[in-house]
Amino acid sequence: MQNDNTVLGRGSWGETSRIAALLRQETVGGFLLIGAAVLAMVLANSPAGDAYVDLRDFEIGPEALHLHLSLGTWAADGLLAIFFFIAGLELKRELVAGDLRDPRRAAIPMIAAVGGMVVPALIFVAVNAQTGGDALRGWAIPTATDIAFALAVLAVLGSFLPSALRTFLLTLAIVDDLLAIVVIAIFYTDDLDIVFLAAAAVPIAVFAVLVQRRVRAPWLLLPLAVTAWALVHASGVHATVAGVVLGFTVPVLRSEAAGGPEAGPGLAEYFEHRWRPISAGIAVPVFAFFAAGVDVGGISGLVEANRSTITYGILLGLVVGKTVGIFGATWLTARFTHARLDPDLAWVDVVGVGLLGGIGFTVSLLIGDLAYGLGSERDDYVKIGVLEGSLLSALVAAVLLTARNRHYRRVAESDAVDADDDGIPDVYQRRDDQ
């Protein structure tokens, strides 16, 4: 019997390891997220719509700790913090040891994020200027990019796209989300609690000290991370910020005391390896399932919503404003400063990033709720505008990036054919000869 258990245990562990390895592939996580979003859309607009809404709005958690939340909020604020922790680890790795360690390259996507927020806001204001009044309160709705959905679409489409494209989008989307949270805190939050926000610095600081000392014991780090998340949530700031901040505290390279950078990677790679399957297989799909279930109200609801300048403002802001803002800010920065676009990218690739930036589910819907009131008529227009704008942005991005993916595949195949016996492509040998 003992041998059987041993064999079963090994088999179970091997199966778990294979599943984890599969979930570390971005395309798998992307398909899971998109599948969960499609399922949510179908359910929300089917006879099971009421049951879906009841499930999403079911509240659970301790009221005393400000954590009596709906399942939808737990997914958007809680589970998604795991995704943002991974994103924070990735971004720090790029800033410390990757392409973005050159400030001239790092500046480009950061400034692009600003442009991708300013232009959509201006378009929304221009479309709703004649309407005036409370309609203008939604100016920030089309400024936010949903990083999880945008990266998922890129992962599904871009098997041959350069890694620099993903790095550009990741950096832009994180900066975009952080700026969107600042906008919410300044313009849409009436009850920001500075005490809770300051208190969150304590567990974050302790977490930072421990990881810098290469402590990785879950029984120490997890309670600190959860405490930091809970305090940030109670402060009124979007709790996913805690995930990004905690990710940035984790060392990318080993310290000199541990043998220097040459001794190997820091804890960031270890944490990313451990937590990515949980993020891709559980956190992000569950978030998508609760975030994407927008009830369009049938044909009549769509027709009514598309008569509103609010819907048009959001739609144009996401599809046109994001693309123009991101591309324009990138081009102007590269043209008039010392900052440079990554040489692996073409300008048409930046257009693709701009279109992906127009995918704006979660934070855009949150701003709509804060601007017009949850369940109001204008809030329904927000949902339709965000849904239409995000879908159209994703579809146009899919067409463009699929074509770019074919281009990069042909380049890769050409390099493989031109490679000599020593494995060096002729193009590099020609450069050396020059």
C-alpha cells in the first residue's frame, strides 16, 4: 500500500507540474481569459443573466475589516492583485536587467501612457461639450487600459512578435493603471483614508526587508502581503496598487553579499515562477468572468445607448484617442528628445500597441460607476461604450498584429534559412564584414 501511495503521489505531483508548466505559457493564459470573458458575456445576456448577476453581487467577508465585498469586487481587487504582483516583478526585471534599463528606452512607454490618457479625455470632453452638465463627469472613463485583457490578446496573437512589443505594452499599461488610480483618488474619491494608506507602508516595508534578505517563507510573506492589500483597500485606493508595489520590492539580482549579480537571479524570478500559474489559471480567468459580464439590454438597449454622446465619447476615446495618444506621444518623444524607440520595433507596431491600449474593461467601468452612479441610465451607456470600444480596439489590433506576426515569422524563417554551418545568420556576418 505504501508503494501505491508513493506512486500515486509522484504521479499527482508530476501532473500538477505539467499543468503549472502549461499555465506559464502566455498563450494558454490568454485563451483562458478570453474564454472566461466570452462565457460571462453569453451568460449575462441569456435567460441565466439574473443568476449570473446574483452570483457576481453575492457579498462575503468581514464587515469590521472593510472586506464585506461582492464576489466581483473580490475578483477585481483581490485576485487581480496577484496578476499585478507578477506584472510588477516583470516590469522591475525589465527596468533593472532588461531593455528598459536604458532610461532613453524606458521613457518612451511611460510618456506614451500619458499621451494615451490625455487624448481620450479630450475627445470625450469634445463630444460631450454640447451636452454639458453631469455628462462631463465621465471624462476619465476612456483613459484606462485593462492590462490583463490587453496582454492576453497580445499573447494569443503574437507568437513571433518581438518581446520588446510586450515590454512596451506592459510598461505602458502599468503606468496607465497607476495614473488612472491617481485620477480616481483625486477626482472620484470622497473618502480617501490617509491613515489606512500610511499604515499599509508598515507591512510593505517589512516585506521589502525580508525579500531583500532572500527570505521566501510563505508563512512570513503571505500574511504581510495580505495585510498590505487589506489596508490599501480600506484606504479607498484601488487595492491592486499593493500588488505592483510589493512586486517592486523583490530583488531582481542577487546582492553582492550573495556573490554578486553573476551568482544568479534574485527572488523575482523565483516568485514569478511560483505564482504565474496561479495568476494565469485562477486569478485572471475568474476576474474576467466577473468583469466582462455586461448586459447590453438586447437590441433595444444597444440602439438606445448608441444615441448617447456618452457612448460615442467613450467609443471614440478608446479606439481613436488611445491609438492617437499613444502613437503621437511616442513619435513626439522620439523626435524631439534623446529617448529612442526600441530598435526591434517598427512604428506600425506602436499603432498596434495603441489599439491594444483601447481595451479598457475594469477601471473604465469603475470610473463610470463613480461618475454617474451604479445602475443609473448613464451607467448603462458607459457599459455599452466600454464594451463596444474595447471589442473594436481588440478586433482592429488583431488584424494589424496578425499581419505583423506573419511579417516577423517570415523574417525568422529567412534568418533560419540564411544561417551558415556555424549557426550565425548571414545578415549578422554581413554586418561583421562591414
